[in-house]
Amino acid sequence: MSAPSDPAPNSSDYVSDVAAFRQDFRQYLRRLDCADAWRSAAFPSAEEGLAHDATVMARLHADNWIRYGWPEVVGGLGGTEIHRAVLYEELGQAMLPIPAQAWTLEVMAPATLKFAPHLAGEYLPNYLNGSEWWGQGFSEPDSGSDLASLRTRATEDGDGFVVNGQKIWTSQGGTAKRLCVLVRTGTPESRHRGLSMLLIDTDAPGLTVRPIALASGRRELAEVFFDDVRVPANRLVGEVGGGWAVTMFLMQYERGMYGYAALNKVLMELGRLRQYMVDRAVGQAARERFARVYVDVITAQARAATTVRKLAAGEAVGPESSIDKLLCSEAERAVNDLILDVARDHMMVNAAGAEAAELDTARAEWWYSRAATIMGGTAEVQRGIIADHILGLPKERRAS
């Protein structure tokens, strides 16, 4: 990315006038000198893709645009979740991929701001400018959606904690600078009441990160091992035993802001597919399927927009966030399935040069979408939450 040019004004005007923010950011993207390179960027590995996206974050930060929607304590310029949602919308409209670091930023930054403002002020400015990013250390080999059964233990020892255990399926874990780790500080029987959240550096002595190669060959996830890892007491996010409250707050953003950004990404992919279909004059059946998938995506987006507005207003989002998660994950899978089926002959070829990287990226997106209805809470779990806490349906009878 080249040096900053045509930056957003550092003023309060955009904070109070979201429409002006949208209009001027749209014009900025039209004039951006690196837009074409950004739009067509493709890389053969997850690590190279993240390195490229970090330069995108740095450019948007240097030009001030990505700083809106975040408070000044983390290097922001004010505003709310609405500003961030508009930024994602306009990137999608301009057919520009959202930087991958934005996904994890949306999940972990709000919780850090609320429960550990001292850590937010120290570290989130570097997250916002793309010079570091974090991973979310929740899942364990024997604990997927049932977070209350986590076994990675943090023992209080002097002025800090000693952590032992293992995490798995950590997104961006192989390149993350820090990890938000949910650990057990109470007894196993204490379930969710005995959990705490710690922010742990990945270069801490005793911490080992092993990237996981997916079916695509890309190392987008990692497993993490903790062997007597010492963590200072000031790295506690929230209170000892208060990790579940942090997690529930974080989930609102994982299913709201993350989901909204992801839906704008798949809308961008649908835009690319539409042009592909027009160029190749695909048949009526494919066009009708495209229309059905498009309706599913914008339906999910409209539902997620309601959650974004609640978050921006400071309202708590309860179990209804499971609706966002369910609709978003199913739409993401449907879009990637449609892309594969429509462009199957093209995606299966062996190409060279730039086209090889582009096709490899498209195939990797399809492989990764297989986990959309599993990661962050399975679709079955989300349906259970909706049935129990929203619809008030009778409890399922289990066989004796």
C-alpha cells in the first residue's frame, strides 16, 4: 500500500453525520490509488493473505477512515458500531475485500474495552492500525460448543496466574500476537461460574502454537499448548470467575458485528459471481438459485442490522443473537456452494500465475465455509437456544 492520501478529516462531523461519512468514504474508495490491486489480491497461503490485509488496515488507519466507530482511548475518532457497519457496507459495494483482521477485532475489542480498559488503551491501537492481531482461545479438544466444560486451568500464583492446558481451532492463531483465553479458575463442577478470561502473549515462555493445515492446505487455524505459562494479574479481562460474563458480552459482537461484516463479504462474492454468470450466459436454473441465495443473504443482513443498531444504542442483545448466527452461517455456506456449483469447471482447472492464486483462494473459501455452521456454536446448538429461550418450546424428551 502506498502512502496516505486524501485522508478523512479528523473532526467530529462524521461522528454526528453518518450519511456524510458514508458518502465521503465511498468517494475515497473510488479515488483510492491501490483499489484495483486490493480488489484483485490473492495469495497461496493464509499467512501471506493476513500480511497483505495488515497493510490495508494500516492504510485505512493512516487515512483515518477505520478509526471512526472506535473511542479515542484506542486511537479512534469516535462514533459507534453504525460507523463500522457502514465501512463494511461500502467496502463490499466497492467490491473490496474486508481485511481479515477486522473479523477478530470486532469480536474481542469491544469486550476488552468494557472489561479491561487498561489493556484496551495499551494494545488495541496497534490492532486498529494493523500492526498486530489476536486469536480467540475458547475451544478445546473435548469442549466445543459446551464452553462450561473447559479444562485449561489458570492457578493464581503470587501476582499473576500459571496456565496449563490446550486450545484448538484458534482462528488466525498461527500469526496472532496475543490470545484472549478462557480458562478455568474454579472447580470443574463450577461449570461456567468458574471461568476467567486472560489476555496472553503468544511469545510467552511455555506457550506453543502449532498451525493446523485444513483440507485446502491453508493454515488458517492453530492449536495452542500452555505449559506453566505465567500471566501477570493485570492481564485479567474482567474479574476472577467472571469469564462467562465477558464471553456472553463478546458473543453479541461475534454474532452481530462479525456476522454483519461477513454478510457484506458474501454479498461482494455474489457480485463477482453475478458478473461471471452474465459473461458466460448461464442457464435459468442457476439464475433462479442465485436469486434465492441472494434473498437469504439480504434477509440475514437485515436481521443482523437490527442487532448492530441495538449494540450502537448500548442495548444488551440476548439469546436472539443466535438467530443472527444461524442465518449468517447458513447464508455463508449457501453462497460458497453456489459459487462452486456454477463455476465448478473453472474452479477445478490447474492454472498458473495470478490465476492460480485466485482459484486457490476461491477453493480455500469454499473449504473454510464447511465450518460456518459449526464454529462459534453449532447450528444445532443455536436452534436449541432459539427453541428454549425465544420460542419457549417444550424441552426435548431424552431417551432413558
